[in-house]
Amino acid sequence: MRAPQPTQIALSEVTKRYDERVVLDRISFTVKPGERIGVIGDNGSGKSTLLKIIAGREDADAGEVTVVAPGGVGYLAQTLDLPPRATVGDAVDLALAELRDLEARMRRAEADLTEETFDAYSDLIARFEARGGYQADARVDIALHGLGLPGLDRRRPLGTLSGGERSRLALAATLASAPELLLLDEPTNDLDDQAVSWLEQHLRGHRGTVIAITHDRVFLERITATILETEAGAVTRYGDGYDGYLAAKAAARRRRLQEYEDWRTELARNHSLVESNAVRLAAIPRKSSLAIFGSAAFRARSRGHGAMGRIRNAKSRLAELTGNPVAPPPTPLRFTATITSATGNPANLTTDDPAPTTPTPFTTADTTATPHTDTATSTTPATPTATPHTDTATSTTPATPTATPHTDTAAPRTPATPASGDHARAVSTIGNAAKIASVAIGDRVPRTAAGPAAPLAELAGVRVGDRLDVPGLRIRPGERLLVTGPNGAGKSTLIRVLAGELRPDAGQVRLAGRVGHLRQEETPWRPGLTVLDAFAAGRPGDAAEHAGTLLSLGLFRRADLRLRIGELSYGQRRRIELARLVTEPVDLVLLDEPTNHLSPALVEELEAALTTYQGALVVVTHDRRMRSRFTGSHLTLHEGRVTELQAA
């Protein structure tokens, strides 16, 4: 019989709170040596706190924490806790602190070596060699090279490094320490695809235990075998990796839906019992004139006989059911489109072939069909009118034929109702953009009964300083476009131009219909606003009237609606922006890094919502899974210029 594996980490009834907020509430779980665990959940749900407690960086307020790792613990925080004047070498020494301490003790023991201290000295050497202490600095260099920072000078001040470079330095040094227990908080942040692949290969070869907080679904699939989800103060364990987690969540939703349907059925059945037996009771005579004969139909009968008893039982059951209602599962996220033509009328979109007009933007498998580059070109004259933009963080922009001065404001834009009549508008035309060739991204042009559908967005000769230079681009109803490129390539600039929020220095931008935009930057809400106030901002009626809509999405609990913006994590504020976007009909959805600060489960739901969305879609994302599943057109930017455009 196989002996049970020892427990390396054990948490029992652990509670942690900050002021009045309980982050972890009496959580318990164990970890065995060699396990690879992914920790997921919304921002602010306690993931980083959990890792800090295991690492011994913070103490629990209650409960017991046991960690057994004689081979050392390596902890990677999200930020490097060193001042700008510290050097790269200081950061390396901090990550290798356990090895540096072992080495210092070895040197002291060597200096005072006696027969009595020889065994202790030998033990120090054995521990140092087991950790590969002599090769630690070489491993740092190897890791820096694998993570995209080759030849980094150890004397270089940290203040001269970017945030991403500091993160990669800290990760490289932590991995080089070769500890028995690795605790990594968002290790894939600031890594390109090549660096993430190197990290995954390194972790697969790690002989110890790995616990990693991450939003990277591909990383979860490839590295982890167990998922810990933090939610509402609890920690739930799921086996069989990320696929097992998704299967368990789907099964839980089906169970909850079945329980809700069973509750509704039972409620309706007892209502029916009350009504039918009330009718039956009304048919029983209150008094029979021949009851004294005491036989057959003339026998005296109590009105409490039969029907009244059943009514009492049904009413009692109704009270029990209504007193303990079963809530339905949250309504899945769903984007809606107004789908209007350039004249403001509903557009009955068709295509030249029998395939559906609106392609599915994501596949269910981790593969993408090889696109082709057969694109169409045409000439587009400039339009001598211009409209302004308003900088917001999450906006739903109605089309309007009027022009007003350009304004930049920190206040969130309030949604407006669609304008009637002509929805087309020229956002800006500056400089000479006549006869600029523009590229239609789709190989199948959507059509209406009157001919090809008018573009929802059209750029011609657009230039924004040295950040963006696009000769031409058209996006028609129902088309999907994925925009990729390195940091600083101009992706967010392009999205802002398409949203009508950034005025180009030259060129023409023409939009038609309503535009919804989810940005990387968060909305500058006033800290005193509640969640419900922010969601309802600019919408007709009292804020309380919108509570049902927000709660139905499952993004917030009822108690969360009273929380102030200043009390929320970035991820929770991001949920408000997402909720506003999905509850406003728009023709064109612009998503700039939509997976940032969202839990993997919510990202899966977001992808499913986009799959059924009938409008046009433009996505900028570093999320590997979202990119691999995307089946629309693909535009690549480099240094502000279009280097490749692959049609769907």
C-alpha cells in the first residue's frame, strides 16, 4: 500500500481582515509537495494576501498556518520593493537572500573551523550545494536572457528600468534562487509570448512546489493541475487543472439553474393547489336541510373536510417556499447591437454567399484558421467636416451629424439615446486626405437590400504625430478585427481614433452608428459614488431603478451596490465599466485589453458574449487564449504603421 504524501502547506481556519473588511474568512486547505497550483479570482478577492500569508510576509488574524520547505521559499511580489537608487545587483541579492545567508554562514564556519564544528560546516555545504548555490548567479543571467533582458548590468540603478523590466528582473532572480517552494504573484505580467514560453518551460522542469497567481488561461492550462479560487472570503479547490475548473463551474451553474426551476415548479404547483381546492371548497354546501337523515348526500359534512386541509397544507408550503427563495444563476453577459444603416433604418444584412453575415469571433478550440491576405482597395474622398471627441474611460457614443468644439474632460461620459435620421458623421478631416486608398478588412462584404452595407468606421490618411499612420481602414457591420503589435506600436491610439475620442493631426475619420469603448485606463469616477450610482450615471430614472439590471449580470452582489468607488479594487471598478458597456446597444464595440484585471471565469463569459454579438468588433489584447481563438481579420501595427492586414 502506498504511503500517503506528507503535507507541505496547511492552512486551518485562517482569517485575515483589513480594518472592517474580511478578505479571507476561516479558510482551510492543504498542499502536498510537488503540486502545481494556480490561484485565480477577481482583483481584491484575497489572492495576493493568501500568498503573502503562505510566504510569511503577513500574519493571519486567526487560524493556523504551517509551511514545511527546508529547501527554501521563493516569493515574487507584483512590485519590487526597492528604492530607485538601488541597483540591479541589490535586487538579485534580495531574491537570493537565503543563498547569500547560507554562503555567509559557510564562510564564517570556514574561518573558525574545528573538529567540533566540522559537522555543522558540512551540513551548510550540503544545503548550499543542494540549492545549487555555486551556480545561482549564472542562473540569474540565464533567466534574464530567457525573459528578454540579456546582459543587464548589475550596477545599473533600478530607477533607470521600466516597470516591466523591473518585474522581469525580480522574476529572473526569484527563479534563479531554485527554492523548494515557489510563490509567484502574476509572473506573466509584462512578458511577451517568447518570454512566457521560456517561463513555462522552466516551471515544468522545477522539482518543487509552485503556487502562482495568474490571469493567463494558457499558463493555467499548461502548468497547473489544481485551481484555488478566491471569492467572497472563501477559497475553493478544483482538481483536473483549468479544464476541470471550467467543467466544475459549468456543472455548478446547471445545478443552480435546475434548483431554481424546481423551486419555480413547486411554487406554481402549490399556487395551483390553493386555487383548485378553493374552488372545490366553495362547492361544498355550508348547511344541508336534510342532514338529520344522516345518509348519502344528505349526511352532514364539515367544511374542513378534504379541500380545506389541502389548502392549509399548500399555503404552508407556499410560505416556506417564498420565505426561502432560490435565486437564479446570473444572466450571462450579452452585448446587443442596434444594427442600423447609414440612414438610421434597421439594416437587413446579407452577404454575397450563404454564410452568416456576422462571423463568430472566437473558436472553442485553441486554434486559429490560417487567414489569407486577399484584400480589396478603393479610393475615398475627404470630407470637409469635423466633430470633436470626449476622453472617457468607458463610453457609448451615439452618432450625431452636428459638430461641436473639441473637449477633454475627466468626467465619465453619460450614455445617450441613438440619434434619429442620418447616423453617419465625419469625426475629423485635417490636411489633404483626398483619394487615400482604404482597405476593407472582410473578404465577404455585408450587404443590405439596397447594396453593400455602409462602413461603421472608415479611416483615410489618418496620422497622429509619430504614434499612428494609417493610410486607410474600413470596418463594416458585423466584421471583427484583432489589432496586435508590441507595446507602443499605436494600438490604443488607433482604438481612440476609431472611438472618435482622439483627433488626428491629418486625415479623415468617419463613423456611423453607436460606438462602445472599453479602455485600458479606468474611468475617473468620484470616490464617493456607490457602485450603483456609477452604473446608473447618465441613464434615465433613479439609480435604484437600474439595480435589477446590474444584479442580473452577476458581476456584483446586492451588498456590493452600496460600496463606494474608493473602496473597490481596480478589478471591481473594471466590472462597472464592463456592465455599462454590455447593457447599452451599440453597433461597434472597441475593446482595449479587455481581459486586464478580470478573473479567468469572467473572461470566458466575456468571450461567449462576444461570440453572439451581432455588431462590429475591434479588439486589442495580449491575452494568448483570446488571440488564439479569434477568427476575424488581423491587423498588425509596428511603430504606428500597419505592417500586416490579414482578412478573415
